[in-house]
Amino acid sequence: MREPRGERIARLRAGLLEAGMDGLVVSAPSNIFYLSGFRGSSGALLVTSERAVLFSDFRYRIQAKEQASECEFEEVERRLLHGVGRFAREAGLSRVGYDPAHLTCALREQLAEGASEVELRASGGMVEELRAVKDVEEVELIRQAAGLADAALAYMVSLLRPGAVERDIALEGEFLMRREGAEEAAFEVIVASGERSALPHADTTGRELERGDLVVIDIGAQVAGYCSDMTRTFGVVSLSSQAQEIYRVVYRAQRASAAEVRAGAVCGELDAVARGLIADAGYGECFGHGLGHGVGIDVHEGPRLGRDEETKLVAGNVVTVEPGIYLEGMGGVRLEDLVVVGDEGAETLTGAPMAPEVPVV
């Protein structure tokens, strides 16, 4: 079941007490949503030892009452952060935290002007740490999002043929996800073919697929504010022996590292499993990103599975496992599953088949 918003705020309050603060200004939209349920485009949340106050303007007065019923609402006409700071000062707060990663210098100054007698302390990551562990309902929403992406991918594969256009394939996938219930795509759907498949985060273009292309499809859906993320790689008609080889290497690396995902596993050591296999095959310099990342309200959140990351996974983390090999001028392969961490292993949330040999269409 979903953890009540009040319990999330209570856990945050415990962290504030431990840090010696009597309030936290939450400004990142994803963190505000996690704690309050509010999804408006303009807002801030002030959490104190006794109160949770949502600040926004007239446009969101009704929406705030509907989505954030467990919070008080304060309407601020302009200079939102100044209003938050003034409220903190008038409430008698002495030490208030904020997340510097989500406040520009100008907004931090605005907050300080309003909170002229309050000590402001940079306190990043407090909410993100709570978000990294998903409850049962959060996992179910991510599972639903993954299922929509699975269905979209199956249809997109049927469109892969010489002459098909990357952008058209991506649009068809996004349309199917939204028609079947996704709020939107979790990110811009990537269809990268030929030499462009060597770009890990390629823009989808008007390029037409050709015989011999590798095609990387990276897709995710969003359901009730939660995202999924998955990547598969295909071949068009026929592939070179090197293209087939790098696919096999990435497949082995993905399967080997995914098999080690469990509570207590060190993120950097999981990365090393995949990186070692790819390096042993002679492609170590062609795997330049980390093995994976957390997924939830944001498609990229903690924890991070990368080199030298000392964080240990805990049950309830939802992470990607996505090694890749990218050869400039030839093409690339990435295979990505989304998994939820358990005490004895991991459950895969993505359901699209991952073949040991490159699927040629």
C-alpha cells in the first residue's frame, strides 16, 4: 500500500531534528509531489516540526486543496520564495534548510530577503534520500508504466524496416503509450539508428533506417507521476559480425550484473561486474556511462550505479541495469532493464524480451 503523505513528512521531520533544523524549504517539483501530492508548475513547500505549508499562487488555489489536502495552503501573489521566507520568519523559525541544487542564486537571495532573521542552511538530498526507497504502491505504478512501454516497444519493432523514419517510429510508440493510459512519455523516446546508435542519448531524427543498421530504442512511460525506463537494440535485415559481437558482449554484461542486484550490494561493485566483462572483450573504452540509476518520480534519481559508488542498495530501490558499447562511425548497443531490489535478489519490472543474440527484423 501507499505510504501516507503524513508519514513521509514525519520521516523528513525526524531527519530535520537530527540535523538540528526546525524547517526545510522544498522547492523541487518532484520532491513537493512526493511529500504533498501537489503537481502544479509553481510552488514551494515549507515543512516544520509541526506544520507542512504549501505555497503557490491563485492559479493553483483549487488544485492545491484537491491534491495536497494534508497541507496548509498559503497563496502568494508574486515573489514566491520571498513569501516562504517571510512566513518562516514570522513563524519564529531559527534555522531553515534548503536544497541548493534546486534554487538559483536569485531565488536563494529572494528567500533570504524574506527570511531576514532566519539562518538558512544548504541541506540538499534530504527528500531524495527518502524517495530512493519505494513503497508497494510506488512500485506498482512503475510496473504499470513499464507495461505500457513494453506494449509500445512491441509495436515499434513491427515498424522497423529499411526506409522507416526514426521520428515516425518514436511518435507511434509515444502515441500508443498515451492512448493506453500513460500521462506522457517519461522522456523523449529515443530511436537511434546506424552510426547514430553510438550516441548514448541521441536525438531522434528524420533519418531513414537502412539495411545493416543497429537500432537502439530507449522508451519509458509515466503513470500517476511515476516513470519507467527501458532500452533494447535491434538489427535491420542483416548485421556485420562486429555488430553481432558487441551485442553478445553487452547481453552477457547486462545479465551478469543484473544477477548480482540485491539488498546490500555495493553500487560500484555492480558496475564493475559489467565493466569488467566489456573490458575483457576489448571494448572497455567504449562503455563510458554508469551501469544504471534510480527511477521513480524522476527518470533519473538515486541511487546511482557507477564507478566507485560506495552506496549499498536497499530493498525497495528501483534501478536500471543498462550497460552499453558505442563504436563511433559504426553504431552502438545498449540493453536496459528496470528492476526493484529485494533482500534476496531483484524483480525485473520490464517485460519486453531480451534476446541473447541481436534480434534482426
